[in-house]
Amino acid sequence: MKQSRPKLWTKDFTITSVVNFFLTLVFYLLVVTIGIYAVDAYHASTSTAGLITGMFIIGSLVGRLFTGRYIDSIGSKRTLMIGLILCVLATSFYFLNFGISFLLITRLIHGIVAGMASTAAGTIIAETIPTSRKAEGIGYFSMSATLATAIGPFIGLLMVQQTTFPVIFAFCLVLGIINIFIALFVRVMESQEEPTPGETKGFKISNFVEPKAFPIACITLLIAFCYSSVLSYINFYAIDIDLVEAASFFFLVYSIAVLISRPITGRLMDLKGANIVMYPALIIFAGGMLLLSTATSGFTLLVAGALIGLGFGNLQSGSQAIAVKLTPPHHMGLATSTFFIFLDAGLGFGPYLLGFIIPFTGYRSLYVLLGITVLVIMILYYFLHGKKDRIIVEGHASEY
């Protein structure tokens, strides 16, 4: 007799997803406004404004690195609450005008504590989701960030046009306070499995990066590097090819494609393994990048956005699900941290490195090269995880 599927949309799952949505919303809202603020308030140069914007991601990397190291001993709920409280404190620093250096430090601190809270939220979700619905649950959870990716920049740019920067910071502060109260209602069943004595002592790399999650994290780093070219340069590319109006809808179309596909792909991964989603997603992502390189009309640009959403959007959640599934319960926090460290590194450092290539290639050729790179990554995925996935699925067949 077929057993009923374990419940996914529990109160704790829903609340944690809402908390993650507000965390990500504040991040993307400030991403599109803080550079403008730096120029207006401090007369910062374009490069300095870019550094202020990117300093958050550097801080986030630091926060995730050390959160992954200590979250299993502190507890994911406690780590989340500490992170959210410190986020509110860091947001209040934006009201203080002590020069450009202070703003840089504020962005760094905000990134560290936001990375801490975000890693804790991801860990709570990984601990909450039933084993047989891990990929599906992580797909749904990551949709909270996808929604924030679309809504955050929209609200930020609208507020820049309609109001003042202190009002923008106050809005972020209010969202942070609301988030603390929402998170109070999360209940977490911490893992009862204890680490092997001595395994968390010292400064071993394995205390900061989960070895079992490392191979798929490397794939995540590379695909995030490729996607960073879209995230950072799509507007410049649109100006170059005279499709600015269509480009304003690019991430909306991207988000819709992700929202529609993730519930399906997550369930497929749980039933059939990662390969049934990861290989098609890599091919679709490559196709989207290549189509983007040929765009001469708004329609082509937006179709490319949809393909990139179907591709990268599902690669992101799929990779996270793989990292969590391969890891023992008492290392789930470290695995989640490892995944996000590599994801942030690709997204954060990609634009800087690609900036050296663009003067030689132009945007069209860049997207061609990155589309081909994604196809090469597919081969790397086969050796790092793909060829083992069938064995993993068969080994867990009894769970399904």
C-alpha cells in the first residue's frame, strides 16, 4: 500500500521562507540604491560606489564561512535570531554620516550578519524538510529569494525616484524588525546526532567547508560565475544593442520562469535523482546565454531571460539540494554554508573578473564564450557528481 507523502508546507517551513524573503528583499533593495546614495551623499566615484555595493557580498562570504563552522554547536534557531537582531543594528548605521570609510565598514558588517542569518534560515529549512522531499522543499524555499530578486530592485528604484534615502533606510529597518518578530515563531528540531569527538576542533579546512558538499559547490561556483555576467551587465548590454525598454522586464520574465518550473523540477529530483534536472538545466542555461548573445529584438531578449531562468534558476536550487542530501544531519549547517559561500563567490567576484575580458570581447562574444563554458561545466558535473547520482538514487530508493 502506497504511503502518503510527508507534509512539506508546515508552519515552520512557511515562516522561515517569509524570513528569507525579507532578508533577500532588503539586500536587493539596497543593491540598487546604495551606490546612488554614495554618489549623492559622498560624491563617490563610480568605482568606489561599485565597491560599496559589492562590500556586502564580501561580508556575506565571511559571515557564511564562520556561521557554517559554529552553527551546529550554537543551534540554527539561536543563530538566526542573533543574525536578524544584528541586521537591524547594522541597518541603523546607515543613518550615521561619518564618511565613506564608515559606509564601507557598515556594508561589510551588514553583509556578515546577513550572511549569518541567511545561512541559519537555509539550515532550518534543510532540517525541517522531510528527506523524501528535500529537492522539492528547497526549490520552494529558494523561490522566496527569487521573488525578492524581482521585487527588491523594483521597490528600491521606485523609492529612489519618489522619496529620500533616510526613508529608504527606515523602510529597511522596519522590515528587519518585522523579521525578528516573525522568526520568534519558528520551532526547530535540532539534529540529535553528535559530531565525532575532536572533529570540530582546530582550524582544519573541513571545519569551514563540508567535504561532501565541496564537489557540487565547485559546480555552483562556476555556473554562478557565468550567471554573474547577466546579473551585472545585462543593462549595459541592453544599452549597447538599444533594447533598454525590453531589458527592464528581463528579470521579471526570469523570475516567472523560475516560479513556474521549480515545483516540478524539485519533485522530479526527489523521485528520479539530480541528473534528470541538472543535465537539461545546464543545456537550457547554455542555450539561453547563446540566444542572449544574438538578441536583436525585445522578444529574443526576453525569451533568453526565460531560458536562463529555467536553466540557472533550477541549477541553483538543484545544487543546494544535492549538497544537503549528501551530508550527515549534524553537518547540514556546514553544507548549507559551503553551498552559499561558493554561490556568493561566483556572483560576487564574477563581474570583477569578467570586467577585464569585456574590453576585448564585447558583450555578444562574452555571452557566446560563457554559453560554451556552461557546456564544458556539464562535462565537469558528470565527473564530480553526475556519474554517482544513479548509485545515490538506487541507494535511497526505499525512501521514495
